[in-house]
Amino acid sequence: MSRTRSAQPDSRATLRGGLPDRYLTPDDIAEIFDVPKETVYQWRKKRTGPPGFRIGKHIRYDPAVVHRYVAERMTIDAA
């Protein structure tokens, strides 16, 4: 039985409410920031978005690092 989209928790709410118990995927990052997945890959290529890391051929993001990245961006933009 496959999980439907409505059965999956909203990753933005998860990040706001606490850190998820797993590493985030590029799809999660795209959903959190409401951008296309291609934008996430361009951020990685240009080193402008939240830093990710490779596990084999897969890219993952540590939720704590993503949270820190957002906090830093908010501080920079508030100045």
C-alpha cells in the first residue's frame, strides 16, 4: 500500500515544530522553501543554498543545518 500525499506530514510544519528524525531530501527542501527542485540543485551547484551532503549518489540535508541556514539568512536580511 503506497502512502498518499495527504498522509505524509508537511515538512515545513515538521521543521517549525521540531527537527524531523531523518535527513531531508531535495524534494523536502523544495517543499520547505516552495521552490522547484531544479532550484535546489542550482543552489547546491552555486553553493548559495543550505549545504547538503552526499550519501552514495543521493543528496541529503541535515535539518539542524537547514534550520541554522534559515536563521542566518533572516539575520542577514534583517540588517
